[in-house]
Amino acid sequence: MVFSSAAFLFFFLPITLFCYYVCPLKWKNLILVIASLIFYAWGEPTYILIMLFSTVFDYVNGRLIGIFREKGQNRKAKAIMILSVVGNLGILCFFKYTNLALSTVHSLTGLAVPVLNVALPIGISFYTFQTMSYTLDVYLGQVKPQHNIIAFATYVTCFPQLVAGPIVRYIDLETQLEDRRVTSEQVADGCRRFCIGMSKKVLLANSAGAIWDTIKVMEPGNIPVTMAWLGAVCYTFQIYFDFSGYSDMAIGLGKMFGFTFPENFNLPYISKNITEFWRRWHISLSTWFKEYVYIPLGGNRKGVGRQIFNLMVVWGLTGFWHGAAYNFLAWGIYYGLLLIFEKFLFKKVLDKLPAILQHIYTMFFVILGWVLFACEDFSFLFEYLKALFGLQGAGFVSGETVYMLVSHVALLIACVICSSSLLRRISQKTQGQYRVAKDIVLLGLFVISICFIIGSSYNPFLYFRF
Amino acid sequence: MKNMDKKNIPMLGVFLALLFVGFIGYVISPDVKFSEDENRYLKEQPEFSATALFSGDYTNGMNDYATDQFPLRSIAITVKTQAQKLVGVKDSNGVYFGKGGYLMLKKTPSEFKEKKFWNNLKAVESFATRNSDMPVSVLLAPTAAGVYTGRLPEFAVDYHQIDTLKAVKSRLEKMENVKFIDSYSEIQEHLRENLYYRTDHHWTTKGAYYGYQAFCKAWDLDPVSYNTKKVSDDFYGTLYSKVLAAGTKGDTVEAPIIKEKLTVSHQMGKTVTDSLYDETKLKVKDKYQYFLGGNDGEVTIKTDVDNGKHLLVIKDSYANCFLPFLTKHYESIHVVDLRYFNDNLTMYTKANEITEALVLYNMNNFDEDTSVIKLMMP
């Protein structure tokens, strides 16, 4: 189920909220687990078993690591930790990368390999990373093992962030699992956040995505430069508003149930360099890789050579995490290289440039990055890059481009404003004022979003693949 | 919930009310089977079973049900369209919001399927070559967006219909037994008239009449003039269905009054009537079906003309309101819609002693139709 669907908004959510609010405190976790399992089963009824397995597996692992640590048997604790990591990565790799591995073997060796067509369980990239954070942190002594399996299941299956994050580390939720209060203030804030996320997803991301979808199916040889950039910019907006909108909705829903999830995006498109961009984009994923890969590998403490190696490992993995196709790997390596160049070569020069040039530099590479991300087919990618840089001989602009620009100028302006810090600054300046007016605007956007959902079957959710 | 705070009441109240009222709305409002506005069947609540549940059919069915049976569905779609128009979007769902409330099908140069278009024309040419003893007319009717360029939204570019038509003309002129019917030349002299419906993708009876004039000019015939009758003035066509634009006025449907005695047989004689018009279709949403009763695979029209001329018409729906004008010129007219016609065309032609053929398609369909290619096969 996706949040931006009528089935979620008018069946799942009201029924779940009603049950959750009327039942006594000690039942709330159980209600949430049942609701989450239904939510998950909605898309993939049979894959619910993987999730249940994952829950029990890491519950037991966590308990065992706790017991061995208490007894001082650190080697046994380590063995269980490794078992947990291998188990989780095994599940993830099997379901996510089997198809790619088989087809790669086939195309490299020509061997007749069986085609398994393993379907990707929704959210598997997210919840395997979440449960791993738990066993790793129990092993590292950061958190106590959870004894209550319902509380643990609440964490693993928690539907608001199940499908597309944020990747909530157990450490961030530990106390909330057993003791959380639902206040009207918090629920109302949750509703506000949900309205914001929904509008970003439905009004901005889907509309920008529709433009990209029309451009990407054109013959690349006929795409003039301006049109190619319009497409790339629209995809850039689509992926940001889609993903951050979904995170907003997750955080808002979390609040409705009394949880405080970590933020996942912090206006990434205002960044002045790539390093800053990655501090602002998909924060929970970068944090995860930093905590559980980069730092354990030694981070920057073992010399420059090792640091560069570590960075490339982290970024290769980050890229591949995004999808089982080689363009995602290339996309990760692209960022690894950019970050290394930035860190060791031109950071000092860059910092002296005027802010606007820093910003143009960043967005140029970010947009190119998204083109790489969007094009799974390398030959299409190559053709599209040629179009971007005017090597297709299709001219600079066409009548059709002008029409598309004019027709969507309001959308593009709205996207620019919403990716800038303008609205945030206004809301901070007017804090505590115009409350009702602001709420009316948000509710209005929510109602219009509902109309858009109903009014269009066009509602694909980009992050399902990961 | 604790600390109920006044300042949060509006947000909480309205937000939760929307969800719960929506839920109750689904429960109490009866399912709508068919949406007149959208001209399609709506998904109803799926039946629950264990197999359906585990295969995902049930849950997918529920998703479709929830979207399709939304209690205020039409209003929601209208709000969407209006919101888009408000922020300057000039088209929705493949339909332009033209000037003066004109809705027009959108087909940009990059959406035009050039390859298929010329392949389809090749199929027509091969048909003409095979029947070299028979005069073949080819009429590709331009559509509203190609003709009413002044009514397109600012900066909108239609694919180059008229240039394409010119290219077709010069290609077909090389064939001896083929006549290109230059409907655009006739039509463009009457741009101020209502040649196309404002809410539908078809030409009006008037538009079709100028097509008929072009046909007569090509064959040196005297065009017959007709009195028309108004059969409906609240026709909301397919383009309206796609956008449900608020404040759209209904179209007027007119039909020429035919005085000849006709025998019209549909589907190889399955049903036989004495009229080219189907009065029952005036009660349905798609009133264009009034002409010929919609698109049947095969229709035979027998007139009381006695001139030994038997016409084969290979067509799409643009022909439906055009055919009445031909009834004074042929003893019989055999109409074939290749999308629904699965018999052997050569045998059909022989059996009906066809003496002439007319291929009539509209320019928005000719690059998409996948059945024209049947003309390649003998």
C-alpha cells in the first residue's frame, strides 16, 4: 500500500488510528504490529513470512548476544553478531540481486543459467538495515537487548517507515517503544507534516515526473538541449519531492502514533558542495553507512590511502543499495569520486568562489547524477547525455520545448521555492502566528492532493524498487 | 490524548474528519457500476477469498475499488482539472484546453508515430496496387488541432498534420488509380464554422460535409446539398470525458435529412434497419454513435440509386457522419472497419462486386491504428 492512495487514506488509516487511540496503552504496540503486517501484506501477501522470519531471527540474535556479553563470552557474542549480519545481508542479496547476478553470469560466460525472476519484497532494503542496526548496537553495547518480542516487532514492522524510510536505528527508538505519549499537539503536528509530505508527493513530484516521463520516451536524437535539461531538472525535482515527501508522511504518521523519527532530508538542493549535499540528502542512509561501514573500516584514522579506499567502498555500496542494476553502482562510484576530489583537491578553491557559483557547481553534478540514476540502460544514458550537451544536432530549443516550459512554469517555480529555504524561513519568522491560516492552507493542499490522487491513475511510487 | 489544546483543534478535527467521513462515505454510498462522465465501467468491491488474498488480486482490487468508487469522484476530477488550469497548465490527459472552450486532442511532433503512419500508408498503397482496375479514394481528415491552429493554447505545437498531408498527396498522386481527397483545402475555407465538436474528437456533420465536397471535386461530381436537423444539444464527448472541465457547454449534433429509401444491414446482416441513424444512441453519453450506431465491423447500405456503382469504404469513425452524403451517388456502400472486421477483404470485395473504394481515416488515428496493416495482405 502507498500512503498516497485512497485505500490507505480512507480505509487503512482511519481504522488503524481509531483502534490505536481507543485501546489501552499496553495494547498499543500489538495494534501497531497487526496494522503494520496488514499494511505490508497488502502489497506482497506471501512475503510477510520473510518479515516475520527477520523479526524472530534478530530478536533471538539480540537476546543471545546480550546473554553472551553478560557472561563475558565475547567471541560467542561476535559469532552471533556475524550470523545476524550474514543472515540479513543474505536475505537482502538473495531477493534483490539474484536476478542481476544470474543475468550477468549469463552475459559474461554465455552459460545457460536458470531465470528465477525473484520478486523484490517491498521495503526489504530498509528493514534489513534496521534490524542489522539493532544487533550491531547490542553487540557494541550501545543498546540493551529487547526482551519483549511485541515491542521488537513494533520496531521492525512499523508501517510508517517500512516502505521508504527513514531508516530508523533501533537506538533512536529504544525508549519510545515502551514508553511514549500521544498528545494532541503531537498528533496535530503529525497531521501537518503528513499534509506537507502528501502535497510534495502528489502535487509536485507526480507533476514533475509526468514531464520527465514524456521526455524520456522521446527519440533522444530529436531532443534539443533545452528539452533535455528540462527533463533532467524535472526528474531532479521528482525524486526529491517524491522521496522527501514520503519521509515527511512517515514522520507525520509516526507522530500520530507517538513516535519521533529522525529527519531524513534537510533541503539538499541548497547545498554549496557535494559533501554538504550528502549531509542533507537521505540522512538516515548516510548515517547508517557511516556508523556501520565507514567507521568500522577505520574511517579517516588510518591514513589518506585507506580513507580513499573506505570512501569508495561506502559509496559503491550506497549506489548498489539503491537498486540491482549497474547504473546505480556507477552512480555510487560517481559520488565517491566527486567526494574524494572535493575533499582532497578542490575544496579550498571551491570555498573561495562566490556562493552562486558554488551552488551552480553542486546542482550541475547533482542533476547529472540523477540522469545517471534514472537511466538503467547505458546506451540510452549515453544518448541522453549527448542530448544534454547538444551533441545530437537536434538544436537548442524547439516549439514543443517552449510550450512545455510555458505550460509548467508555475510548477517549476513552485518546485524551486519548495526546495529553497524560503518557506522554512517564513515559518520560523512567523512562529506561533497565523496558526489557523497556516492550517487552512495545509488542509487545502491536502484536499487538492486527494483530488489529484482520485483524478489520476498516474501514481507510481519511485522508491518501491529499493 | 492529553492536554487537548485549542489551537490544534481545527487541524485535528478537519484532518481526522476527512479520513473518517471518507470512510463512512464509501460504506454508505452505493457502488456505481458505470461512470457516464468517464465513459467506462468502474471497479467494484472485489470478492474476498483466500486465493485472491494470497495472489494479491484482492488487495489490488481494493486499491482500484477505493479510487474508482470515491464518493465524490467526478467532483475530485473536476477540481484537479481546474487546479491545473489555474496554474497555467494548458493540457491534461492528452487534451488541450483550447481558446474559447475548445478541447482538442494533443499530439506533439514527438508523439506523432511517423514510422507507423507511413507504414499504414504503404498498406493502403499496396491495396490500391492489388486492385489496379478499381478507382481508390484516400481521405485522411485533418483533426481540430491541425485545422484550428489559432485556437490552440499559446505556444502549443501540433504535429505537422498539414505538411504530412501534403507529403501524402504528392506520394499518392504518383499512383494511377488513386485519388487523394484534399479535404483540408475545402475545410480551411470555412474555419469560422463549427467543423469540429468542442468536446469530442470527431468532426461535425458540417466538417464532414466539406470533406464530401472535396470528394466530389476530386471525382467531378455535383455535391448534393442537404437540410440538416438538430438531434441533440447536450453532447459531451470523449475529450470532455478525459478532463471533465467545469463550465463546458454541451455540443450540438446535427444530421443531414436523407430522403432516399435505405436498407442498412449491420454485421453481415445480423441486424437490418432502414436508417443510417440510431435514435437510441441519443440517450447514451457518446451521442456520436447516433451515426451508423457506432463502429461495427461491417455495414452494408443499399440505396434506391440504380447506377451500378458499388463502393467499398475502409474507415474509422470519422466516416460515420460522412457516409450519409454518399447515399445519392452509389447503388450500394459496403463499410468495413478493419479494427473489427476479420473476414478476407478480397473475397468480400469480389462477393459484393465492388467497383470503387474509399479509405477514410482521421489524422489522429492513422499513425496509431494497428489494423490498417491488414490491407497489406491479399
